Amino acid sequence: MLKVELCESGEEETMETLVAADSLLNMDCPDGLSIEQHYSQTFLPSLGDVITAPVTQVTVSADGIVGPVDQSQWHLLHTKKPASQLQSKKRSRKPRLRRAESPTPEIKVKKDKYNKGGNTLYLWQFLMELLQDRQVCPRYIKWTNPDAGIFKLVNSKAVARLWGKHKNKPDMNYETMGRALRYYYQRGILNKVEGQRLVYQFTSLPKDMVYITDGDGTKEEEDEDDHTNNSGNEDAVSDDSDDCTISSSDQSVEEEISHPPQKKMSSISAVQTPVNQRTRLATRPPGQRDTVLRSASASLIQEKHLPIVSAEMLRTLQNLEKVQSLQPAGHASVFKTAQLLGSLYEQQAAAVMIQDRESSPKAHDKDSHQGHKSSQGETPQLVPLTTSDQ
DNA sequence: GATGGCCTAATTAGGACTTCCGGTGT
DNA sequence: CACACCGGAAGTCCTAATTAGGCCAT
């Protein structure tokens, strides 16, 4: 097997990626890019950067010799005539080597991203990326058995729309995407988990896969009834609409999480953080999967996540006595959320005061207030918590 | 004029879906 | 009844490989 290693060190690339990711996370999105836009525009694969080009045709001779067969040999084998005799008298095309097929996850050949600089992302790669993205995992897609590579499309329609966005196919739906998934059965990339709807299994996974399990502060959104059960949250996603256009409510939520997928998470996950964080980020060493915890900088709950903290969580946090009684060691996620909410609340209050002073009344109209609505509007009585409040 | 190298546009083949459909199972 | 699921068939899109032609230097 030919091995191609175009990005051998990976160091520079990792640094670049981290810098780029950092700027993306820290910059405002002036055009209000939604998560779908990010997946369609800025989504570049990083999945281990390890892929393979399978051998095209393999024969097993009587001697047990296994090897790839090019087309001229193929002709020899099947016509018993030299391939040269098959060439036309005039100039004719040389036998074309088959294009490399979609790499499978067990891949060993390393290329520049997936496709020699191209940014073609296969569906299975897309799904793996989603499974490594806290914005959509476990919200839209989640692992049900990471060890076995089994995952569930929690919100099949949303995942299909993301895929459609990426492929610039606005009409994409789960039925269509599902057909593509079913083709993966034949190719040995996916298996169906029998008896479980919307549950599939990767036949193999990259070694540096990052696993996000339940409980990272975002709620799963089941296809069936999420939109009806979110009466407390006006911005709840209604992803089960059958039309392919994105409803305004859809967009509002997807814009909430409008930063690109976090790349190189495995590099982030190398630093240890308190064990009691609910979410587990782990790379899988060969044969086993150790739990690797996030660094403080890659903390579970960050400001950008606050808008999607569920209304239920907010209600809990608004019970100030309880929140203040929390200890970091025992309730790290809630504790951190309370801290972040508090500091964000302070920042927003300060920003509004500055705006009031500096700008005309026209300047802070609905836009400026809308941006604070999710945290400010819904948590009016939340008292900011600072570190000293612990 | 012949030859070779380089570049570019056009052509071609094939992979990976996408679309549509009829059907089954839950 | 809605939905997930299945797989066949035909089509589209994209990309890599190949060809053909032009230009230039030797």
C-alpha cells in the first residue's frame, strides 16, 4: 500500500487551525452566518487527516499472490491478448486508472485534508465531523455506543438539512440522505443497527476520533416532539417541518451556534481538567478509548453556548440559593454555567450602559436588544456570580 | 523543419451521491 | 397513517486523468 504523507508533522497545520479556530470563535459574524452556512462554507475536514486510497482491483492468483491489477493486465487476464493490441491504430487514450474511491475510516494514507487540497467531504466524514462537534452532538446526532461506532440521528431532518447545506442541495431530506447512507452498507462503511430507528454503525473509525457523549449542556432534539415540548423556549427548533426551507425559528437556533466546527479537538483534549465534568471528550487509542478531559480553555460551557442553555437549566440556575451553594467539585457544569451567566450578564449590562451613553436612542434598537434577549431577557433576576462569590 | 517542454482548454471516465419510486415493516 | 427503511434504476455533479493544440526555445 502506497503511503502518502503530505502533512507529516501536522504541527504547523494544527497551529494554523487553532489560530483560525480561535479567530473564528472570537470574531463576530457580521452576516449572521448560521451553523448551516458554516457547514456549507467554512467546513473543512480535519478528521485525523488520515485517509486511504483503496487498491482498485485486486486479484488472488492460484499462487496466492495478491496484488493490484492495472487495466492492461486486466485485458491480459480476460482476453489473453497483449494490451497493446487493443490500442487503436491511431492515438488512443491510455487505460485509465480508476479513481480512488471514498476512503474508509480505517485509512492509513495521509493526504492534505481529504482530497489533495480539494474540500470534498463525503457523507460519512460529514457525520463523523458532526459527532465531534459539540454544537450538533448530541443535539442533532449522538453516539449511542461509541465503542461500537454506533450513533443515532437524534434529529434526522436537521442533520439532513446540514448535509444539504454542505452539498448545496436545498432539497435534501432524510429520505435522500438515507439512500446515500444505505449505499454505505454495500461499501462496508456503515451498518444498520437492526431494530433501532435512525441508528447506524460505522464499521470502523479513525484512531484519533473525538467522542462527545451526552450531557454537554445542550439538549438533544428528538425529531418527534421537541418543538412541542419547548413551550418555555420560544426559539426552540422545529426541525421536523417537511419543507426543505429553514424556518425562521430554525435559523434562529442554528445561528445561535454559528461558529464553525471545532477542529483539532483532540489536541485540545490532551490537557486535563476536573474529572467531574459531565461531558467526556476522548480520543480513542487503538483497542481502547480513554477518557481525555478538556482543558479550562476548552471548557464545557462557554459564553457562546449560553444562548442554547435550556430554559430548564436557566430556571434551575435562577434558584440562587442553590446555585450559590454549589461547589465546583460537585457540580462543575452547573457551577461553571452560573459563573459564565453571571459574568456575561455583567458584561452585557456594562455594554448596554456604554451604548446608552455613547449612541443615540436609534442606535440601540431591536437588534442590540435581541442579542441579549436569551440571557438577559430570560434571566432578569439572576445575580452575577464572580469567583469571589464562591 | 524537427523536437521537446510547458501551458491550457477540452474531453472523458468514474465515484459519490441525488432523485424517484414501489414496496415492507413498525 | 406517518415514518423509517430497503434497494433498483437513472440521473447529476464533480474531479482526476487524459488528450489536443498552441507557443516557445533549442
